[in-house]
Amino acid sequence: MSLAYDGAPGGFVQRAEIQLTGEHTWNVVVFRIPDGKWTGRCNGADFRIGNAPPSFAIGAMAVVVPGSWTGKEGGAI
């Protein structure tokens, strides 16, 4: 699975590829995006998840400004 986002260098800035284990368990993945621009340059979106198998599911997602989330309000990400 991979993540591309709208960053300062341009749209579709690629983050590291995450290898899925195939164990069908929920996992937590954190992508730190220090240069996000968020102007919709990923075909009208700010980020895109790619290379995921058809059975892949996202249970929850959060976009958090650094320093604004303590990890205590409403459970884990």
C-alpha cells in the first residue's frame, strides 16, 4: 500500500510503501507529512492511497496538525 499527497514539491509526492502482512488484522500506520500543501493537486484530492488489494479496508483515518492531538480524545488512530 502506498500514500501519495499534495506536497510543497508538487502533487503526488510519494511516501514509503507499506508492506501488508496478509494476516487480516487491523494495524496502525502513521504517515508524517512535513511538507503538505493541501491544495487538491492529486486529481482534485489532497492524498491518495494506492497499490492496495481489493480486500483492503480503512477502519479509521485522521489528519492531524502536529502538536494538536494528544492521543487521548476518542481512542487510538
